[in-house]
Amino acid sequence: MALRKKKEAAGSFTSLRASLAEEMAQMSKDKAAGRSTITGRVKGEKSISKWAKQNKGVDKRAARDQASDLAAPDQKTYEQIQASLNRKARVHDKLRRGDYTGLSEAQIEQALSLVDYDNRPPDAYESDSDNIDESLAVPTLATEDDPMIQYTDEFGRDRYAKRSEVPPHLLPTGARDLGPSDGDEGVVVENPRGYFPIYEPTAERRAAIEKEAVESPLNVHYASTSEVRARGAAHYQFSGDEETRKRQQEELRAAREETRETRQETGAVDVAPGTVEGMQEAEIRPMSSAMAERKRKAEERRQQLQAKRQKKAGTSGADQDVSARSTPVQATHPTPPPAAPADPFAAVEADSVAAKHRPKTDTGAGAKSTVDADAWLQNFSQELSKGRKS
């Protein structure tokens, strides 16, 4: 049994090798022939929405219309087209000649709005074959007064141009005498570098100009009418006449002297530039009723707080009421502080000695002596700083 199974396994392996060799041979043949050896299922067409679908027969109708458009017209249609074109050509020729007979106003207006018949195109056009090299043709004389001459330019080339177009320094020797004379020979100096004529008057002309300047001097003053601009409030236009101008200036000087004397008599102060005349210090504004009421309430609140503190310290309430009634509220004029003692150390020692015999209820004397000592030290430092500055 085992031997039989071994034979069947060997036979199946041999057949598998044979089938594999056959498949490999077939694949090599297909590859050499260019055929694909990969097979699969055929992909179905992609579903198209109903909005992308075309109507039936659209492609056929489009092909039929295109064929009819490209087809040559028949004899009858050709004759109709020819007759219409001839009729339009006749109307066009009439409009070009300015003959508007037989046309309505609407037709004339439409025709003139579409075509400009006054701007006529040239009857004949030159062909490109007529182009020639213009440099090979010798130009003819333009006029007798301005002839064409030959000259050598700055690069050594022989050129043809009109005499008026040639720079003066490039004119040939024989061509300088050609053309009309402008009458400036000997007066105008031809600049060989700037090519710009420079006028130099003669000695007689200079003498005449100098004599005219001496006889009639130029007494020209500033005139505000020659400029279009805004003037200030103190602007004053003097007269062009010399006598009137002097009289106006004298009147202004007299007015200035009179103003100066009047200011001196009245004691007016000349202020510096940038300051304002009559400037005074700001006055202290009186306190309004609302501010006074707020200040009074604040002082009452302070008195109440002070009474509470004294009550906690052991002071009787009756004494505080009497002192509160007897002491008026001074909101606007507070009492000045007491003067500092001459020697602060002596004051401190005296307070310490008196504190031993002072009742325990009095707790503000030590603080008061400390404040007095601080005030004396502050005054002393201020006096020292003043002495150093002096």
C-alpha cells in the first residue's frame, strides 16, 4: 500500500513538472510575439448620469448639418447669391459717389453708421515685389533754394542730404555759399562744438545800448500786481511814480514816530517776539458751593473718626462733645503747625522725663515730639543746602 502511494506521488510530481514546462514555453512564445499573458475580467462601462446622456440621434443630425454646410450650393441658390451681391455692390458704389437717391433715411443712416465712405481706401496697392533699396537711388533736388548736397559725416561715410539738414561743421567748402543768405555773416560765430549760433553784437550796437541805459535808468521797484499770491495784513503797495513813492514812505515814517511817542507817554511795554501783551497771572478761582459742601462733609467725617479713636483710648464722651461744640470747623483755613524747638534732643529728653509723670491715657506726646524733631532736621538740612549754594 505504501509502495502504491509512493508511485502515485512520483507520477503526479512528474505530470506537474511537465505542465509547468509547457506553461513556461507558452509564456515565452507569447512574450516574443508581444501578446500579454495577464488575463482578467473585462471592465464594464462606467455608468453615466441621465443629465450627461445625449439625446438619440444628436450625432447623426450634427453630421448631416455639417455635410449640408460644406456641400456646394445648387445652381438656383448660386444665382440668388450672385444677384444679392451685385445689388449690394451697386448700392455701395452709389454711396461712395454720394448718390443717395432711391434710399430711405433709415437705410442711409444705417449705411453711414457702418461704413465711412469719406475715408476712401486707395484704389491700388503696391506689391511687395516693388520694394527696392532706397540707398541705391540718388535723391533728386528738393528745391532750388535748398539743394541736395554730398558730404562726409563724422564716421567718414559719404551721405546725401538737404543743405538745411547738414550740420554747419560738416558742410563742404563749395556748399557753404549755396542757398539764400540770412544776413548774419560776420555777426554770428558758428560754434564748431555746440552747433549753436552765438550772437555777438557789434561795437556800435554795444555803444547804443550803453547810451540808452545811461539816459533812461531802470527805476523799477517791486510790484505786487506781477505775482498772483496771497499777501499779509500789513502789505502795502507803493506807487510806481518816484515822487509819490517818496511821499508815501514819509507818511509811514511819520505815523511810526507818532505811534512810538504815544506808547512812551502811556507807558506801554514793548513785548518780546512770541509773547502776548497784557498777560497776567491766573487768578485763584473761588471755590464752588458743591466743592465747599464736599470739603465740609470730609472734615466732619474726620472729626467723627478722631472722636472714635479717642473714645477707644479712654477719653470720656462728654468731654469730646464739649470740645467738638467749642471748636469750630475750619475747612478753608487750617491752623499752622507749632514751631519746632531749638534743640530737638532737649525736647526728646524733656518729653521722656514728662512721660514718666504723664497719665497713661495721653498717648500722642511721644509721636508729637518725634514729628517736631523730624521737622527741625528738615529745616536744618534746607538751611545747609542754601548756605552751600550761596
